[in-house]
Amino acid sequence: MTSPNEPGEDKTPQYVYGVTRSGASLPADVAGLDDRPVTLVEDGGRCAAVVSDLPAGRPLGERADLVAHQRVLNALLDAGLVVLPFRFGAALSDRGAVRKELLEGNSDRLGQVMDQLEGRVELRLKATYVQDTVLREIMQQEPEVAELSRRLREVPADVADAVYYDQVRLGELIAQAMDRRREHDGQVLLEAAAPAAEAFVRKTPAREEDVLDASFLVRDDRREEFEKAVEKLGQAHTERIRLRLIGPLPPYDFVPEA
């Protein structure tokens, strides 16, 4: 049950972007959803919630809402503030609810997480195959694929339907070979980048051509080392893998869910 607000406190529903240090100075020009002012809600503890008034009369989820959410968090990072980002869509009934339900009783735990993230950034590494190169590699290095592909090329066009299941089998063999390469190559990239990071989270690739999608928690004083390691990897694998480094990002992947 939500505790009552302080006397005279506004009861407007609040959108919550995340949590930062108590007493933090917010960037003066940052605007939230519907360009509403972004402010802090504090309870006297170690932490403060970053909020703005919740848009009224419509559901959340427009592209502009997502952009505004990310814009606020990026502005906090650019200002040098440590921030625990909330996933899009967090809202509470009013400022009193933010204070009572979010901050009170959680301040010490949230403060400890911020201590662990202080002076660190999240960087996301995405690696994608140069598909023509890797497919050619599979054809050359996988005997069963090469032989089946050769036989199918020799089948006359007017009887192609008769080898339908062979065509399906060829697709399966290529997919399996791609999976093996993806697991091996992704692990090679991960092991090469990880030593310059404090932690990492490996995600499941979303597309067939994706080799690696991983987020790394990197100390500010080792960021250049990490970026150089990724650059070296990109040069070493340029013929068959494209690397893209994204960030710094709000540390979504290194904030405990509960």
C-alpha cells in the first residue's frame, strides 16, 4: 500500500528513469518524456530517483518515449553521474510513492550497487560474419557439404523437385556448420576482450550472421586498453568478421534485477 505524500506534495504520477546518488546535480538541459522537466526524489538516504511527470491521457510506448528514456540516461552518464538505469516503462503513482516504495528500505542496497559501478562504463561488442566469406569457407572445409552441393549443381533443372530433401539436407548441414563456427569464433572473441573488463554478459545472437553480442563492464582507466583490444581483434578477423563497439551505455546488464 502506498504511503501518503508529504503535506502539500504533488500527487502527479511519476515516470522513473533510474536511481543516482543523493544530492546529484542533474544536467540543466535534460528533458524527459513529453519534454517534461527531470527532477530528483530523495528520502534522506544515499540514493535519489530520477523522475519526471508521467504523460497523461495516453499509454506509454511511442518511439519518442523510448528515445526520451534513453536520452535522460545518456545525459546522466555524460555528466559523470553513476546511475542505475530502469528498464523502459517504470512508473509510480506519485512522488510520495517513489520515496516510500522505491527508496525507503532499499537505499543501502542500491548504494552498494552504485559503489560497484562507480568509475565504470558498459560497452557492448557486436560481431557479425561476412556471410559470403564464411559460406565459401564452409563449402571448402566441410566435405559433406561440398559433396552434396556438387551433386545438386549437376541435377538438371527439370528434375530439381526430385532432390528436394537433398536441398533441405544441404541447408541443415550449412546451418550446423555455421553454428559450430559461431560458438568457436564467439568464444575466441570473448576470451580476447574479457581480460580488459571486470565482468561481461554474453547474449544469445539474434540473427544467423551474428557471431557475438556481449556487454562488458570496463573501468574508466582501462577503457582505452579495452578499445585497443577490440580494434586489434577487428584487424585480425577483418576478412570474415565485422566488429562494432557501442557505448558507453547505461549499465543495464550489470544491475541486479531484484
